[in-house]
Amino acid sequence: MKKITLFFALIFCGFQLAQAQTTLEVGADKTYTSIGAAWDAAKTETATDIIINVAEGTYVETSNMKGGDETAKVGGKKITIRGAGADKTIVKRSDMTDFTINSTKNPGRLFQFNDASAANLELTLEKMSFETMGFMNTNGGGVVNANQAGIKISFKDCNFKNIFARAGAIIQVTVEPIEVALENCFFEECGSFDNNTHDGLIKVVSGKLSLTNCTFYNNSFDVLNRGSNATGTDRDLKTGQLVTVGGSLSSFAMIECNFLNNKYINGDLDKIHPFISMKPDTTGTAPGIVLRNAAPGFNIVNTISLGNVRTGSVDSDLYYNVLSAPTISGSVMNVVKNFDLNTSLDENVTSLEGVTINPDAAVSIYFEMEDDAPKIITNSLGVKSVIRKTSSVNNVNNSDLFIRINNGLLTITSDKLQNIEIFNSIGAKVGQFLNTNNVSVNLLEGMYIVKSETFSRKVLVR
């Protein structure tokens, strides 16, 4: 009898495991014809691991997706929304064609998480494009607006276009600690503006933030205040236009990112407008990237920022104060400025460890060009990207290694057999793989170095 009982117990456990994950299909001829409908269905699912497959097509979602309520919610669930490719699955909040940084339109946001119904949600969005979302009023968070502790949000292999808001046009995390990761994403023709508040495309004030292999190209920013406070003037906020993080952030990493040919459409030429700003909140103005005393885990690695500064202006790629310079390596920028706390003056930085600073460095030096602009390519997943040339700058290299990181799992693939080594942040070897083109290894959270015979790259595992 004991053997029979155990047999049926194993069958029951296997049935429970099988039911722990469910898949919902979205498409013209699928169970659900909109992502919003599948999202509502996910709220009532008993499974805690839900995959929403979205077929090729354009989906104009008519309302934003929320956590739910006490009887039907996404909180505590792992939800993956997976498109057919970033060039095949397009998600919009409106099909309007006149939504620009100069318009007065408000197509709305895609996700809103601001109560306990979304607590401990783990949301991954991958292989799709997001377009025509956001606000031209006082709202923020064009794609995601989140303020509930314990949430994890990841964007992987996605394109973003024509998304605007005064704060966090892509994602806005306002108070509660949330983990945000963006990997292999391309941002173009998006922007932010001042409307009594002004923060960057990505705003995370508490929790963790990482950007890996992301490109920000040809985005626009307006620093003239449109709100009731000093309407129509440049308030000299010195906020970071591309990324804004707060003093409560426990971890920040920007690895292998490109900031190219982004621009200001307004703003005084004699006021500093940085794209990456590290400024303490003691002045009462909104911070850009706030890194308290260069805390461990705050890194800018292999990042190139060129072609963003306006001719004849005092704009900068990076702005920081002397107490909060980050750990930087292998990076290139046209202009860096810092605020000297002793003299209370903004000054040009001509030398900064880990950064090649060259006001005359052109985009064409480091990137393949086409018709006087960076050449844009589309990979097999439909994600746009630019092509870096081989550079003398430490670790800024093209490579035939493809590296992915997902929940502590580091995956390395190559189109040829190689000897691959992995080292931790203090130089100890933690893995060696000989004559292989495929490596998968689980690692503890932290910074690692992946090396082959011809390649070396720092990666952040989280």
C-alpha cells in the first residue's frame, strides 16, 4: 500500500508542476486578440508562471494594464510577454500619426502598477517593439509606471520609438524599490521635456537598474518649461536626459551602451544640459544619475557617448560632482563636466579614469557609417543596433561572442570553437571552457570578466 500511495503522490506532484506554468496565445486567429485581454486572463490564472505569446502584427491597446484586485491579480506571478520579433510584433497605445515632442496629444501608458495587486510581480517583455505611447501633460511613465515594492521588470530584445513624457518616458519608478533591467534594446525618436518636472527616458529612484547593450539614437529633449512654474524658460536643472536614478538606488550598471546623435530642440547654450547627470539632491533640483560616493556596484562600462553636444554650447555627455564620480572603464565621451564643491563652479574635465574624453571625436571613428549617420542594422530577433568598429579603447571591441544574462544564468555562444574563461571582480578564475562555442553557467550576483583569445568584456550578473 505504501508503494501505491507513493506512486500516486508522485503523479499528483507531477500534475501540480505541469499546471504551474501556462501559455496564453494572442493574435488575430488566437484565443485572445489583444495583449490586454490575455493580461486580464492572467490575473485569474492559478498558475504562477505565465507565458503570453504575441503573434506577428500591430496591437493598439485601448487601455493600460494594471495589477488587478484582491480576487484577480498579477501580484506574485512570473509573466513573460513574448513577441514574434521586434520587427514583427508592434505594440502601441494609439495609431495617431501626429504624436511628437511638440504636440499636445496624450496616447497614454501601457502598464500601471501602483498598489498591492502587483506586489512581487516579475514581468519580462521581449522580442517586440513599443511605439506611440506617453503623455504631453504632467504624467510620466509612457510604457511602464510602477510604484509597488518587490516588482521586477525586464525588457529584452526590444525596440522603442515615438514615446514621450516629462519623466520616465520609457519607465518611471517613483518611490518603492523595484528591479529594472534593459538588455539589447534600441531607443529612437523618443524624448522628454520640462513640465514643472523633468527627468530622463528611464527614471528609477529606488531599487536596482541595469542597462546592457542598449543604444539611444536620435532622441529629442526640450528643457524649456511648459508648466506653470517659469513657463517657457530654461531652469538650468542639469538633469540627465537619458537616465535618471535616485539616491535610494542600491545598484546601477550601464554596460556596452551607445548614446549617439541625441539632441536638444531648445535650451540656452550657456547652460549645461547633460545626457548622463550625477548630482546630489541637496540643491533641491531633480537629480540625473545620483551615485552616492561612488558606491560599490555603480558602474559605467564600455559606454560610448558621442555626437550629442550642440555646437557652441556648454552641454556635456556626463556631469557629476567630485564626491560621486562612478567607476568607469573603457568608455568614450566628447565632453565631461563636474561641479567642484570647493569653488562651487562647473568645470571642464579633461582627464577621468576609464574615459577617453575628446571633444573632436566623431561618431564615425567608432561606428560604421551610412550616409553620414551611424549604420543601423536589424538582427535576427528584429532588434535594431549600430556597429562598433574595433577600438584601441580598453574593452570596446566587436566580438563573435554573444553574451546573455538571465536570472543569474550566463550564456555565451559563438560561431566558432574557442577557449573561454570567466573571472570574478578580483581576478580569480571561476570558469574555464576549452574548445567550445556554447557555455551556460550559473553565477552569483556581481561583476565578471569574460575572456577568449581575442576578446575581453565585463558583464554584470544579477
